[in-house]
Amino acid sequence: MASTKIWIGVDGGGTKTIGCCIDSENKMIGIAITGSTNQNSVGLESAKQELQQAILKAIQNANRSFEDVVGICLGISGVDREQDIQTVKNWIFELFNSTNLKIKIVNDGVVALAAGTDGILFGVVVISGTGTISLGFNHQQQTCRASGWGGLLGDEGSGYAIAAQALKAIVNQEDGIGPKTSMTEKMFEAIGITNAQDLIPWAYKDTAWNRFAALFPVVETCAKEGDIIANQILDDAANGLFNSICAVVTRLQLQNEPSFPIVLAGGILTHDDSPVAKRLILKLQNKYQNSQIKLQNLEAHNAAALLAFNSFSI
């Protein structure tokens, strides 16, 4: 008789949450999508309800029951402190009416690494989207991270940092401090303004990082068209990401391994013909001939389920 045991993975973000179930052959047999589980965005009660529903519906869609669940792995943004981790565990214990369930809660960067390594926690992942972080594990399961301090404290190589540097170049041009750049007119058009003075109310009325990061395509377009300043900014971005990866590699001594993976993740690095990725890959290949540069081959929720399977096998 085939086993009915399942392992659950959850990818919880600021916009949506995806829960899925895999069976003993690592086949996905149930999936569910609910709303945000980032308690910093939607509050504790809403996050709790969305998380419980994602797990419950995934189990139901897999035609399984609570008794079939071996373990759960959750990668949820905004859950890093021990207090927050325990709160989320309590939500799941409440849903299952049991405190014996095996639960693993990890930073979403851990899930991003697993998504490029088939669920194995070894190597380095660099994520560059609105923000950025580098995170890694060695074979002894020691872990460390670099960057990820947020835009104000330094997220070099992030979409926010790239766009902010471009806007600074534009105001430097306006002041006569810096050279002319073709980014000026294109950036004005993207923002919906007509002159540099209008940048002030646009920038300070809402300092959310994603507003700035959304301007990254302008920088990339101008760089591809040959703008010197835009290309310098992308060079700086690649250098920032490279430095954070090197910090993780050195601290974990991965450079001494026969080989190790470096997983590229996030929209800045994974879209087609990414100029930042090209620059970064070249630097990494020159520095670490024993590295294997990879993109994610699994969805985050599937990777989380594999982490549950690898952590809590029968």
C-alpha cells in the first residue's frame, strides 16, 4: 500500500502565500494560495489566518489529513526574531491541535538557496530585487549572511540602491557637479515629471524602497544604449553583490571546497539578458574556479517542502 505521508512547504511573502504538499517521492500533490503572511504588513491576526488557510487548503487539495503530515518548513518574510518564530509555531500548533508537529522556520533566503540546490543547504545564494542579501551554508551546516541591511544602511547591488544612485547622478548633473547622462529624460518620463526640482516632492512623499527599485529598468536600458554613468552604476552594483558573496564564501571557507554552488536569485539577476548578472558571473568565475553558478530551478514553496522532507524524513 502506498504511503499517505506528506511534507508541507510554505512560501510566505508580502503579497501572497503559497503552501504545497509533497509525497514520499517528492512529487507535489497539493497546493494552495492565500494572502500575505507578513505580520509587519498585515498584522498578526490576518497573517495567522492566511498561514493557517494556506496549510489547511494544501492538505485538503492533496486529499490528505493532519495525521499524514510528517513535517513543515516555512520560509516567511518578516520572521527572523526568536519571538516571531515561536508565534508562528504556535499558530501551526493551534491549527493541528498538537505541539508535537515537526516545524522548521527559516529566512526566505534559505528557501531561495534550496530552490537552486534541490533542497540541499550548501553553497551561497545572492538575492537582488528591491533589496539584497547573500547567505550561505557549509557542509558543517554553519551559516552566515552579508548585506540585507536595508536601503538606508547599505544594500549595494539592490534595485533600490541602483535607482537611488541614478537619481543622485541626475541631480549632480542638474547642479553641474557631475556629467550629463541620458538617464535624466528617461527617468523624468518614468516618474511623470518634467524637471529635476520635481524629484524632491516625488522622492520624499513616499520613501518606500519598492518605488525607487521600480526605476531600475531605466538604468538598465540606458546602460545597454551606452550611457557611461548608467554603466558605472551597474558596475558598482555587480561589485557590491560580488563583495557580499565573497564575504560569505570566506567566512564559511567554501573556497577550500572541491566545488560549491552560487545561486543567483531576484529580479535584478534573473531576467533575460541581465547586465548585472553578466558582470557578476564574470567576476565570480574569475575568482572562484571551483564554483558552479546556478539559477533557481524550483519554486520557493516546492523548495521549502523539500527542506521539510530532508529535515524530517521518516
